[in-house]
Amino acid sequence: MSKRIKNNSKKKNVQVGRESRSFFFLFIIFLLMFFLINWLAKIPKNNQDKISTIEASDTDTIPKKLNENMVKVNTISFEKDSYEYIVYECAKKLEIPDKLFRLKVKDNIVNINLPINPNRLDLNFANYLISKELLDKKWILISGEESASERSQKLTFNTPDLGKQFVINIYYDNSKSYPVERPKIALVITELGDKEFSEISNYLNIPYKLNFAIIPFRKYSNSIYQHVMMYNAEVLINIPMEDINYPRVDHGKHGIEVKFSEREVHNALKEQLKELPSAKGGINYLGSLATTDESIMYYTMQFLKANNLYFIDNLTPISSIAFKVAQQNTLTAFKKNMVLDFSQKNTSLKEKINEIVKIGQSSELIVITIPFYKLGNYKTFYSFCEILDNNGYDIINVSSLDEVLF
């Protein structure tokens, strides 16, 4: 009986031990499978994250690359290597703000409106700049028209590949979108150098910016130049040029003659600049013959542009082409608007101011020349400057407007 009980207890112990080992083994397998399933579950998620990250980075990169080559003006977008962008660059050179740039495309015809600032530019200059830029890029000019009022011009071009036609409308802006500026006046005291200028210190002490045009190689040229430079005032070369009455009226040493070659014109101007090295610009002295000669003016403007000098056409003859040739050479240039004479005893400052007001604001700058022997008493001249100032005019150095557009 006792043996049977012992045998039964042994069998139970063996069975319990086997069950314990089986449970432990199954538990280990369960844990392994648990970790394996978790690990496998994480793999797709990580890959998906990587894929979504790559896709996000790709989508971020692609638009950026496209945007770098695109320009958006108002509601219109175009690429930087497009024909539209070439005209847009011209608009920027003319200082036309984006809000005024208008572009419309219909049936391969591109209409572009370019309203320019009437106080800073004229239509002919804007026309020349645009035409030069486009023709240099092999565009084909179809036509050019000017309105009867002379307030607008229309240029029609075909692109080099004949794929598009551009109609460019240039006109004076009348929307008052440009900032209101005080009208500007440049007072240029001319023909300095032949005679002594005893009152020069008084004029240099006037608290307004004046411009002094000195004829080089004259008896008092150097002393006047040194005096003006002490006050840091603006100097122009009063460029001597051949007069129609030459040799009875002599333009003097290193003056420009109509028989000169390109090299001789450049050499003459080089000598004049050596005499007045700090000059910021030039204005012709005499030149009633030279300023009507296209070749001579072309050589002159070439030299002035190469040396960063502006030019004022003194308009000695009405037929002067100096200003026109200066514009064709993309040189900063202005025309004289009027000559004043303060030497008369009964000078009426009110009349002179009325004359200036009549000129209006059709140009960037009103240029007034006064030969030094017509200055009269400096107190009268000072009063004139004060009246201009009180009437809203800025009296400036010409070089403050010498902005290179090309």
C-alpha cells in the first residue's frame, strides 16, 4: 500500500515538473514573439516616416528652384529668361515702380504700359533706352508712333524668334503715383577764367549750392579753380569749341575744332580735364559751329561718358545737336533753359521768378546760366536765391542728379 502511494507521488512530481518546464518554455516563446511583433510593427512606420520626409524635402526644394527663376509683378508672373523680363529690366532702369508696370498678353501679342515720371525723364530718352536695349538683343522694330499731344509714344517690336509681338506704350504718368518733389534748379555761373573775379568769395559764401563753369587755360582759370575747390563747390569745364565766326572769335588753347579727328577731340578734352581735374561735368563755351557737327559731338560725348562727366548743352545755336547726341551716347545730359542778367540796375527779381515759373516742370532740372560778368551785385543774386527757396525750389549741384541709367 505504502509502495503504491510512493509511486503515485513520484508520478505527480514528475508531471508537475514537466508542466512547469513547459509553462516556462511557452512563456519565453511568448516574450520572444511579443518583442518580434513589436519590432516588425515599427519597421514600416520608420520607412514611411523616411519616405514622407524625403517627399516633403523634395516638394520643398522643387518650388524653391522654380521661384528663383520667376518674377511676380502685380498679378503677372514671368521667368527671368523670358522676353517679358527684358522689358521689365528696362522699366527698372527708368525707375518705374512695380505697381505701375502693366502687362497683358492676348494671342501672342504682349501689351506693356510704362508710365514714366515727367519730372525726371522725357519720352525721347525713355524711347531711346528701350529701343537700344531691345535692338541690341536682336529684336525687330516694326513701328514707332507719337501721340498728337506729344504725351505718349508707342513702340512695336517682334521678338528675335518672331514668336511674340510686343506693343510698348510709354507715357507721362498722370496718376500722381510718383512722389511729389520740389522742382530743382541748377544755377551755373559761366565763362570764368578770362578776367579776375574779385567777388568770388562772396558768392562762395552764399548758403546755396552753386555751379562754376571755368574755361581752361585762361589767365585766371587756375586761381579761380583753386578758390572754388577750397569751398568744395561744383566745377564744370566750360569746354571751348569752334564758333561760327572763327577765327575772328577765337575759342583758345585746346579748343575743339570741327576739322578734328576723334583722337584730336579726345586729346583736347584730356588736356582740359588735366587743367580742372575735379570737374564733375562740362558745358560748351562758344561752339556755335562745333555743336552742329554730329561727328564732333559724338567724339565729345564718348570722352565725357568714359570719364563720368555729365553734359549741359549751352544751346549757343538753336540748331545745336549736342543734347541729342549726348542722349544717344547714354550720357547724363541737360539743356540750358534760360540765361539771366543781374548786371542791369533796374533788375526786377519778380519778373525773373515769373520767367522761371513759366518754364514749368517739363524736365528733371531747370538749368539757368549766368555769365559771371552779368552777376552784378552779389546781394541781388543772394536775394534771388532766397526767393527761389521760399517759392519751393531746390537749388542744387548738377552732379546730385547724375545717376547712370545704363
